[in-house]
Amino acid sequence: MSKLSAVIRHEYATVIKQPSFWVYMIAMPLIFAFVFLLIGIANRTPSPSLDNLSNDLKNVAIVDQSGIVSKDIVKASGQTIFPSTDIETLKQSVERGERKGLIIFPQDVVMTRQYDIYLSGIDLGFNSTVSQTANALLQSSVLAPLGSQEKATLALQGATATTTTYENGVASVGFDRFIAPGLVAALFFIILFFSIGYILTSIADEKENRSIEMALTYLSPRTLIAGKLIAIVLITLTQIAFFGALALLALIVATQTSFIQLPAGINLTSLPVEPLSIAIAFAIVLVGFVLFAASMALIASLLPAKQANSFSGIFYILPFLPLWFLNALLTDPHNSVVQFITYFPLTAPTTVLIRNTLGNITSSEALISLAIMTITAAAILWLVLKVFPKGALEFQNALSLKTVFSRRHSHNG
């Protein structure tokens, strides 16, 4: 046990003491915090150019040849309607820069749905504002006979539906139910991307510099590989704890202040949590992590360092493969392809986490997939223990199947 704890401490400290580890740990949340800070500032900082923009819009002349545009609405907007006989004079004043712009609604605007805008200077923001103003004048004038601003707004924007969905005869909580399991799914991707590779790097580098040979002179292969795997788990738990603390701090800031507005009216303080869904999600994350970590250890044991690094790419591609079938996961969970990637061990973690988030996987499906992943992970761990004693000493060539399963292995240094 003392040797195992020594290996765990060594492997854990080796990664934790790396500056690059903490650069990532600190930099990523700082980038997100900076982006949200900029969004908050942008949403709350009054634009100093609003007054200038308002004055510029008042300096845009309106000519209505169609007879549709309401004079009262134009007057209320702070602009002025000019007669058609002034068009050339107005154009010339725009050309000389004496007037900011001119909007002409032609007689056939109803049929062509086109109007003309003349502007002084190139200002993309102002150009867009003038176009929006022209559209607003047309829409407001057309809808004015409806008799009220409320009816006009309804005609333009329609109405918002309040949807109640039922699940097993009970009204569900709607979109908010996806957030908690979705966060667990996101956690899996963070672990997969930044933690799984540590075990590959550790074994491959030690094989290449042959320090693993020295370690095996006083450690059993089982103790060494178990120590490395446990250390990776502890490193991952450290990351989870660190990000969890930051997430808690962000939650406090988000709930105690109104600086950051979350989309879709999400209220973090009242998120619904379904215990079974969250339990399944965490179980998938745990078993999926062990599955991919064991797979990386197997590849590092079988192949020389350079080949192992190249071949390991497949273990980063396969977990993301289900995202290519996202539409089927959303709309047709009983599709044969969806069923295959739900039970295939190397795509199952992502698939089950997505379907669990969407709520379109049954408990039996999730448990069967979890069982397959567990059996596969156990089988790969058994292979690692079988291969590691021989592969650790082979730093130039890949192990053959005959060598792996032979009882004796001679190594020619």
C-alpha cells in the first residue's frame, strides 16, 4: 500500500506542479469571465452617440409618392415630409452633405415593395438605422388603421406561446430541466479533452526515456499502473473541485446582482433537479472517464511513444462522433444509428449524456449502456495489466499479439 501511495503522490505532484496545468485552469475561466464582463458592460453602457443619431435622423427628409405614409407618424418621429417636387433639390443637398439623407417611397411601393434611400457619407451603422426607420414608418402607417398600438404590435410581432408539456401524465418543468444534466455532460467533455491524455503522456514519455524500467525494478506492474490511473482520477477531481468553486462563485454573483442577464429567463436558484437523471449522468461520466483512461493506458503500453500519440487521436474523435448525429438524437432516438452509438462503448458516454439531457432515453436503455461500458472498461483494464509489464520495456517497436499473450517475453535492449 505504501508503494501504491508513493506512485499516486508522484504522478499527482508531477502534473499539479506543471505551470501549464494551472495556466489552463486559471486562464479558461478568466477568459469566460472577461467575455461575460464585456457583455455586461456593453449592455449597460449608454451610447454617447444616441443624441447625435437622433439629430441625424431628423435631418433625413421623407418624400411619399405612394400616399401610404402617415404624416402624423412621420411628425411623431421628428422627421418632415417634403413634396415630390422637391426631390431633385433634396438629392442635391444630400450630395453636398448639407442633409444626412433622403427616403423616397415611390407610387408603386405596394407592388414592388421597394423604396429609395440617398445618404451623405459612408456610415454602415447609420445606413442600417435609416433603413430600419424607413421600414418602421411604412409598417406603422399601414397598421395605423388597426386602431391601437397594441394591435399594431400584435400584427407585426405575433404572440408568444406559453407551452405546457406533459411527461408520464405530469406537467414537466420545460427547458430548465435540461440544464442540470447538460452541465454534467459538459463536464465530461472538459474531463475528456484535458485529463484523459495525462495517462498516455505519462506512460509514453517514461517508456521513451526508459525511466519506467527503473520503476519496475522495485514496483510491480499492477502497482505502477494502478497508481497512475488513481492519480489521473485525483487530478480530474482537483479540476472538478476548482471549476466547481468558480461556478459557485459565479452563481452567487449572478443571483445577487443583475449585472449579467442569463438567456431565456433562466433562474439558477430554482433549477429543477431530477435525481435519477443526475445520478445516471454522473455514473456515465465516471465510467466513461475510466473507459477512456484505460484505453489510453493500453495504447501507451502497446505502442512506442510517437505511434501512441498519433493513434490516440481516435479516442478523441469517437466521443465527439455522436454530435454529428445530433438531429437524429433530437428527433428520432429509436433510429438504428442512434441505437448503435448508444450501446457502442466508445460513443456511448457522449450519446447517453446527450439523450439523458434531452430526456429521450429510458432508464433501462441507460443502465444497459452503462453496463456495457463498465464491462468494456474492466476488460480493457485487464488487458492493460496483461500488456503493461511487456510493453513498458518495449520502447522501439509495437507489441505483437503473440508477444502480448505469450507467457514469456524476452527484451533485447
